Amino acid sequence: MQRFLVGLVTAMFFLSALPAGAAEAPVLRTAASSVAQLVAEVAQSHSRRAEPAPSTRIDKPVRVVRGRKIVNVPQLCRDARGRYDVVVHFHGAPEMIEPVFQRAALDAVFVVVNLGIGSGPYEDAFLQDGSLGRLLDEIDQVVDKTCPHPTGSRGRVALSAWSAGYGATYRVLASKNDRELVDAILLADGLHAGFLDKFRQKINEQQMAPFADFAERAARGEKLFGITHTSIVTPSYASTSETARYLTGKLGIETQQVSEDGPRASMTLGVRADRGDFHVRGYGGKDTDAHCDHLYAMGDTLYPMLRERWAR
């Protein structure tokens, strides 16, 4: 506007200063053209400024139930670029895990998926490559409806799981296309594998291969892989502590034996291992209550790892 006023005043002064008969038509046309151009520029500038910026915030959080999936869209539903991150959690009562995620203060869409008892239903649901992609497309539809944005897009994707929910992450990581969609895997006392020889407790390396590959990428900082485990013994298959030791041994990562208070009164941290963005936290506890503690504590153990990574 200031440029417009200065230009307009200058042009008017120039025209008024011309002696009588000196303002030939070419001169007048040039001056008038300059004034008209300035007017057009200012009008165009004001038109651009008048357009409201696309909203990245909604009035209140939205919770959408779709079958066995619950999509939680936060108030800050997109970043300044119109992008949104998403965390998909497998297994665990929504009334338990949703408050846990909220306490973690992650600005992301949070999806809870429950498919039944045991890892089998989770594995079956993601057996085909592209299954995760289709789930994310469905989440896109919910977000686009509740938080529309003309240039909006999905950002980073993290998968978290407790207990049997790890079966979904196993199939996703074993899928050529789906695994490339994932930036982070967070497993709360839920990484198991079979034994090739249960008497010698020889772990089935083929079942562990997708997790080992992802762990290597996390150790290089390309991905995030966070694991917590109890000390529960499972004689007929590899326990969560045994699979964690397998991964640290595979990567040659030294584990630290510690004795520290955990996030819950009944949790004592005994094992710590870190390299890059690969992290293992091993706790005591050998019963069902100890197992459930790992679900309740995710907001203090695993989700902060994701918050730190996504804040970089």
C-alpha cells in the first residue's frame, strides 16, 4: 500500500507539473499505464492477503470408530505444511492406551486396532503386502473429513504394539512395500518367536529376520526401534527377554546391567541397550501384572523415544 501511494502521488505530481500543451498523448499514456499497473499490483496483493490460511486446528479432538479401529484426531490436526503424522497401536483396551498416548504429548493422529486374542489374528490381517497401506488410506479419509486441507498429506508413520499386537508388526516388516511406510516400531513386552529346538532354546531366526533388519536400520539412525520387556519365562517359545537378547547379540550391542526405579512402582529397570535409534529396556516382573504394566507405562517408556525422534 505504501508503494502504491508513493507511486500514485509521484505520477499525479508529474502530470500536474507539465506545462500547458506539453503533455502529449504518449506521455499521458505512459503515466496512466504506470498508475494502472500500481493499482493492479496492490489489488492483487490485497486479494492474496484476504484468502484465509488453511486451518491446521479443529475445535476439539475427534474420535471416530470404524469397526475394530478407533481413529483419534487431535486438535492440532496438521502442521503448518498441512501434514499429519500417525501412530497405529495394536492390542490393548482403548480406555487404557488412549490416555497413555495423550500423556506422551505427541501431536499425531492415534489409531487403536484390536483384532482378538493371540498374535494370529494380527498376523492374518496384515499377511498380504499392501495391508498397511490400505489401513493408512482409510485413516487419510477420516483425517481429510475432520481436518480438511487443500494440500494436506500424511507424514511419518509409527507402529506400536503391546503383547500379541506384535504379530501385525511382524507381517508389516516382512512385507516389501508396507515396511517402507514405517518410520518407527515400538514394542511393549510383545516380541516373541518360536524355537527351532525348544530343549536348546534355539530361536527361529527366520521369524526374527524382519525385526533384525529393522533393528539394523534403527541402529544406523534410519529408523526408530524401541523395545521393553519383562522377565516372564515362556518355556515353549522365545520370551520377550530372549528375543531382545537375540537382537542385541545379532547387532553386537553391549547391554548394561542396571538397577533403577521404573515408571511404575512395580517396575524395576534391569537392562539397558542403545545404539543409534535402537533401544532396549528390560524390567523385572514375571507375572500378568508385570506384563500389563508395560502397556500402562508406554507413555513413559516408548512414546517419549518417538517424541524425541520426531522433534528433531
